[in-house]
Amino acid sequence: MSEPSAVPTARDRIGATGVWLSSLATVSAAEGAAAARTIERLGYGALWFGETPVGKEAYTHAGLLLSATERLVVATGIANIWARDARATVNAAEALGEAYPERFLLGLGVSHAPLVNMRGHDYAKPLAAMTAYLDGMTEAGASYAGPKADPPVPVVLAALGPKMVELSRDRTAGAHPYLITPEHTARTRALLGPAPLLAPEHAVVLESDPELAREVGRGFLKLYLTLPNYTRNLETLGFAQRDFADGGSDRLVDALVAWGDAETVVAKLGAHREAGADHVAIQPLAPTLEGQLEQLEELAPLLVP
């Protein structure tokens, strides 16, 4: 796991564009399987999903999605390191990687203080915690007794700040930043260098009316803007506290949510590619999973081969 040899394989398998769907945590297994098959049919290279203390367990969820599809890469975006120990993660990742070769990508993250506190852990030193976790994974991988994944399962980190980006460069296959701008992508690529995988997430809304599009964007951003990890990172990109009120200023919403018609949205997403991203995981914003899939279907002819 995390070996450099996994990076080219991962880059080829996930392609230039994937999908990020938080809504999969709130639907039945059958609905999630049907959505995954639709995303696979549309040609997107990867399906990313998150993990919260009140939602589906990440590796079980990944197994359900993998079993429902044939080619699609399933990626945790992210699996919370506070939810299970490093050995449990290695055991799960090796089992999934061996059963579904080249189709599981392990995204790990330190999450956020309120969510970690819900689990009874101390969030005081997240970088040290991630470093120790990766050490534990290395130790567990050396003694894993089951058949190993071949090729190795690639691991990426949810890296926002420079130290976590450097850790992702030095210890894993790359970085999966969330809630960021193309400027952050350029900064991250500069720290990573050319080889590691860089796969940012970006929200999209197929709506050309600025007022309506920004209303959807603010509904999406409101919770995230209460989390210091995100606001501190956004401050390094030139935003200020006044940009975080009431779901975000117009400038912030426009930077974090690509809105407009399909051609406009695709052009905005292209800024991440120009800044050095290998892959962009798009998150369609709609009140229902059906609406999200409709947006993905409209965008697919412009985004996937």
C-alpha cells in the first residue's frame, strides 16, 4: 500500500474526472448500487464518498459499491483515521484490493475536531496522529497474513495545509483536497512535485441564474464554514472572516462552486487541470440523488471520453 508503483496505475484507472457523492450515506444500499452503476455507465473514472460518525462505515460502504459495479474505481474521500486503528484499515484495504484489483483507492483524513470529539478522541495534534497512523499501517502491512492486493492499493491523504501535503508526498500516493480553489491546487502541486497523484474535489451546480446558483452554493457551504480546518485554509487563499458569514460571500461561493450551463461549469473545472490536478472529483449539488445524477448525465459528454 502507498508504494510509488501504485501511482501510475491509480492515475490511469481514475482518469481525469470522477464523482464525489455525500448523498450515498443517506440512501439505501440498492439506491447506492444503482447510482454507482449509472456513474459507471456515464464513463466517470471514480466514485468518491465520505464518512461521518452518523453514516455508513467506510470500508463496508466501499465493498457494497464495488460489488455493484464492474470497472468503476471506488474511493474513500475520506475514511476517518479516528474511526478504526491502522491495522483494521490495512486488513480492510488489502481485502478489498485483492478482491477488486485496481478498483479501490484508500483516502484517509484526520477529519475535524467536532466529529473526532464525538468519537471520544483528542484532536490536539492531527499531523502527529496521521504520521503515527501511517507508521502503524506500515507495521500492520508487514504482518498481514491474507492474500495481498496486486497491484497495491493506492493511499491518498485529505491534505489542505503544507505540512499535510508534504506528508502525503513523502508517505502516500498523493493528495485529495476538499473545498478548495484552483489556486490551492497550484500550490499543492508545487509542494507535491510532478509524480504524486493530485485529485481535488469541486462542487458544481447546473444553474445559470446567479442568485439561484449562489443560494444552492450557500446551502452547501454553510456547515463547512463552521469548521476551522476549512476556514483557516481559505484564509491562506485570500479570504477573510467576512467571507464566511451566512454561507459565504458571492466571491467565496463563486470560487468554491462552479455554476452556470454545462460548458461554463466544465471551463471552470478546467482551471484545476491547468493548475496541475490529475483528476477532479465533481460534486453535483441538488436536493436529491436523482437530481445529482441528472446533472452528471448532462456533464458527462463534456467531461469523459
